[in-house]
Amino acid sequence: MYLLQGSVSVEGSIAYTSQQAWIFYGTVQDNILMGNPLDTSRYNRVLSSCSLQADLDILPHGDQTLLGDQGLNLSAGQRQKVSLARAIYSNKDLYLLDDPLSAVDTHTGKHIFEKCIKKELHGKTVILVTNQVQYMEFCDEVLVMNDGTIMEAGSHLDLMRVEGVYAELVTKHLTEQSVPRIKEKKKVDGQMNEGTSPVFNMSDKNTDAPSSDCKPADQLTDEEDSRKNSVIRRTFTTFGQYCNAGGGFCVSLFLLLVFIVLITNTVLSYSWLSYWLQQGHGTANVTSSERGNVSLNTDLPFYQLMFGVSIVVLMMVCIIKCFCYIKVTLHASTTLHNSLLNKIIACPMSFFESTPTGQILKCFSRYQEEIDTVVPHHLNVLLTFFLIVVSICVINTIIFPIMLLPIFILVTVFTLLMRFKTLCDINANHFMLFNSAMRWLCFLADSLSAAMTLPVALLVIFTSNDVCSPPMKALALSYIIQLRTNSQYLIQSLMEVETRFISMERLLEYITGCESEGSGKLQVDRVLEDWPQLGAITFLDYRMRYREDSPDVLNGLQLHIRAGEKLGIVGRAGSGKSSLAAALFRLVEPTAGSILIDGVDIKTISLSDLRTKLCIIPQDPVLFTGTVRYNLDPLNRCSDEEIWAALEKTYMKDIICSLDRRLNTELTEGGRGTFSVGQKQLMCLSRVLLQDCKIVILDEVTASVDAEMDAQIQITIREAFKSCTVLTIAHRLHTVLQADRVLVLDHGQVVEFDHPDVLKQKPDSLFSFLLTAATL
């Protein structure tokens, strides 16, 4: 943001907690310490004040549990608590807390406010941004803001005496909170004094947070499978898959034949030149001084023509080779890219929870760029110089058969050198050591080439011209001299190709190793276009876990949700609320049981058919890069009138009208800089209104809006989704008091399932405890 007028001065260090928690890829402890040294006593005190100790107790490796990118394997409340703990541990002078309590349940919010904000930050300057006015009476000063201006300022008591905007907000809040009867409250207080109630039981077993891919800090990455196999075997396996991506082995064999024809044509050109020189003056009558003069040969035009034809054929084969090689390698890189993209898109949510976004982006950027440009270049050099070295050995063996023995020795020594190179790869990982090993390898290659050149030179000198003609000796000597340079290029290109194939190994690791969503289902039925017509949902002994060796997060759900019913889903953090929504969308496949929607088992239909028929407004709103209209109607199915009507229902019309281009305003990723978090949630609500779904899931839609806007949105939800089945996941219980029934979950099981008024009348009801805690 830019300062347009006035001045801002800050004295002391600042700690900031954003409304949307920021988590990086690392352990829980790394996210809290943020590079600061570990102070055990202060660290444990921060965990306790931020209500994190119970969460760490049930995580697979405690505070050494590896968090996925942006903390996707934590619930929203846990991410917010980790972000707050980071700020508290930093021990700064000034704390800016942007609505840190909106993502946690009521009791956890009270614990954080009492133990963390009031006690742990005692003596610090704290600026708390919140729409939960129940905490304002404990603040030294209250600022009431509207449209970027301060409407009122003062203490809680002073503002209540003024009876202005702040007093109106507090009065509405108190009115909306349904305070249980005094008699019931006394019973609850008695039970609380006798022992800890389920509400205040802080053993928050977070079954809602999938820990399927969490690993201890000393095992952040598994040992690569490529290291378990030999270097040569791995390279040949990768090369085979690269050939398959290029069009198959038939295409690769044809391309290899083109390379062989090219090198063979080059060898034949040199051989023809040697044969031409060997013929000398031919059958012409010449003097002794003119003997061997090729210009006097009567067949000179024939030799010139054949040599010229060989050069023309060589150029044509070279052009064909270049065209075919570029075509095949481009096809291979395109195939690998498309296969990777399709595989990544089809991966389940657990893959993205455990895989950092940077690794995925690296596959599509650096690794893909190497496969597009670097691998084809070095592979071309490798094939060319390999065939040249082979041709050198063949030519010298034909001219001097005794050279088979040095060649055999050379191959044996080269094999030992490759073994040495493999050992260097394992032990000498540093770049400098790798280069040193490469230079040593090239020096040995030079020595071997010199050793090969010596016997050829001796044979040229001491072999009689009757046994081998001088032109053939010259041909052998010229080729063996080239062996030194070509062998160096061969070894370097071999090392480069092997190194660059690591990029393709990374791509193949995802292409072949990732399992797609729904890949284990054999039968997929088509559903009717208007399915579901009613929106009835039935859970039949439904069980779900995030990985095979983890406990069930939904444990034998057996319930029926009537068509058009408005259902509230409540429970402590980790009780299975968000897991129930994940089950409906089949983000995780069940271990047992089934879910029926209008009598259709969702396991028997495709994921696309299922997910296009359901709508969800997540707790963390999602906006795309594009126009406002694209964010509301990505498939361009609705008219402008319908879009404006949806915006009016969600009270976003005036905000969109204030933008320069209205519906055509371009939004950055996530709507940053344009909308607040609450406005983003209202945008997601507008998007759902335009989709006209029979089943709608609302995950704390109004968690980031003020009480007045919350009341208006609840009216809109009741009117717009009157004929829909609505599942409302709530932390603030007053949002589900008007529901037809309330589902109370605990540890993935149905604890209570009845009308909210009935549950409130039961003093031993968990819902009654939760409601009492919210109104104390």
C-alpha cells in the first residue's frame, strides 16, 4: 500500500499475524521458530497459550511432523494457531493480530484470548482486528471503523454510554446469542465444577487433519529409488522410456539407423578417397617421376564423380537426420509434458498436501526445459561420437586385424573407468569433486588413446607396402589420431546425457509413481443430467481414513439427511466435520461403507459427474486470476443480469460497482489487494448461487464478516437455498440454531442428531455444552 497523506511512525519491532495463516513447507517447530534459536521454556509456554499442545500430542511426530505446502494437512484452526504461535514466540514489541480467532471454535478462541493475548502478551502493545465484539470489553481502547475511517474511539464503557455504532453492534450480538435458561446454566456450572466437560476437554484428537504424508524431520525426503540401482541400469531404463515417449522403439530404431547411415557414409567417403589414392596413375603410361600421380589416371572423372556423389548423399542424410531427430525429440518432450500434466491434475488431495508446490513447478520449468533443449543436444553428440569411435575401431581392425587385441584391452579398461565413475557419483557429490573426477577421466582417456595410437604408428612404419598399401596406412593413421579427441567428446557427452536424464527421471517419478483419483474403480455408471433431483444423502456404515496405517477419521457413520433439509454440523476441532465434506466429494476414498445421493452410490459414478453436482463454499475462499465475471461464472453460462442479481443477494453489488471496470475488473491471484477475506467469501457465495446445485456445503461462510453482515447473509442463504439440501459446518453455533437438525460429531462418530431446540433442552447434551461455552 502507498501512503498518500499524513505520516506513520512506529517505535520498536513488529510481529504480524495475517487473517489467512501462512505456513511454509517444514516441521511444526520450524514454522514456529522461523529461524530463531530454540528456548525450550518459552517454546512450551507459547504452545500452551496458543492451545497447540493437544494437537501436537496426536500428530504422528509431534512438533517434528512435516507440514505440507501452506499447511494443507492441518485444519484452518490449526494453521491459525501455528501462525499465532510464530508471532508470540518472536517476542516483539508490537503485535498486529488480524482476526486470529475467526478460524477456531468458541472455546479455543476464549482460551487463546485469555492465555495468549491477555497473559502472554501482557505489557506488549497489541492491535487486535476482529469482528467478535465479545472481547472488546477487555481491551483498553476500541476503534470502530467503516469504509477506511474511524467512526468511534474510546473504551468499551465509554462507547456503550454514547449509544452509537459500537453500542448497536454489541446489542445485536447479545440479541443473537441464545442464552440458555438460568436453570440449565446452573446445572452446567455444577457439572463444570465437578469435572471437565467434553467441551473443555483439550485432548483435541485432530482426525480432521490428514497426516497421511507427514514424515519425521530426519526423513523429509525418501531415499531416491534411482540411487538403489546402478547408474548404467538407471540410465538405460530412463533412455528406454524416453524412446517410448518419442514414438516407440520402432521410431527410435529408425532414427538410430539414420545416424548409422550418416556415419557409414562419412567412413565410405574417406575409404573411397583412400582407394582413389591407392590407384595412383591407373593404367596410363607414365614416367617413373609421374608414377602415383592421380591426376594422370584415365578414370579420374569417375573417381571425382563418385566422391562428389558421396558428399551430396552425406549432406542429404545429414538433413534427413536433423529433421527426424528434432521431430522425435520434440515429440518426446511434448509427450512427457502432457503425461505429467494429466497425472498431476488427476492426483488426489493427499499428493498436494505432501508435495511442495516448488517441486511441482520445478518439473514444469527447469526439468522440462532441460528435456526440451539440453537433453536432445547432448544425446545427439553422444550418438554421433559413439558411432565415430566404433567406426574408428572397425576401420583399424579391418586394416590391421591384430588391433583387435588393443581394442579389447581398451574396452576392458573403459569398463573399469565407468565403475570408478559410478563410485565417484556415490561419494563425490560436490560439484568441484565431480569436475576433478571428470578431468582425471579425460586424462586417462587421452592416455589410452595414445596407447592405441602407438601400435598403429608402429604397424604403419614396419608393415610392408605389399601387405598394406600406403593409402590404407594413411587412412588407419588419420582415424586413430582422431580417437583421442573423439573419445573425450564421447565420455563428456555420456556424462552429460546421464546427468540431464535426471530431469526426465524426476518427471517419470511423478508420471509413473502417482496414483490418480478413482483409479481403483472398475465400474463407472453414467447418471441422469438432472441428478440429483431431490438431494437426499444417506451414509451407510461409512468409514474413512487418510492412509492405510492411520486411524479412521469417520468411524461408522450411519445417518440419513432428508431432501431439502438444512443441517448444521458442529463439533470440536478434529471431530470430523471437514472430513465429512471431503467424503461427499470423494477427495478420499472410503475404507468401508458407502454414501447414497438420491439412491445412487457415489462410488459407482465418475468424479466429474459427482463434483459438478455438488457446491461448496470453503472456509478459505478461492478466487482465480481473471475478471470478476470469470470468477463468478467460469463456464460463461449466466447472463449479466443473473450475475448482478446474485451479487445483490450477497450484498456485493455496491462493492463491484465501485470498481473501475465492474465485472471486467481483473483480479490478481486470490483477489489480493481488491477484496478482504470476508468479501472473498461473499464472492464464493455468489458463485454458488449461480450454479444452482441441489446439495450445498457451507464451511464457515460468515467467519470473516461482522455480526450485522452475518445476519443478512444467513437470511440470503435461507431464501436462496430454500429447495436445496444445505450442510453448514459451523464453529459459531448461532449460525445453526435455525437449522432443521444439528449433527454433532466427535472423533468421527455421530454423537447427537436432532433439532437444535431438542438438543438444547438436554442438560447432558454435547451440543448444550458447546452452546453454553459460546454464551458464557
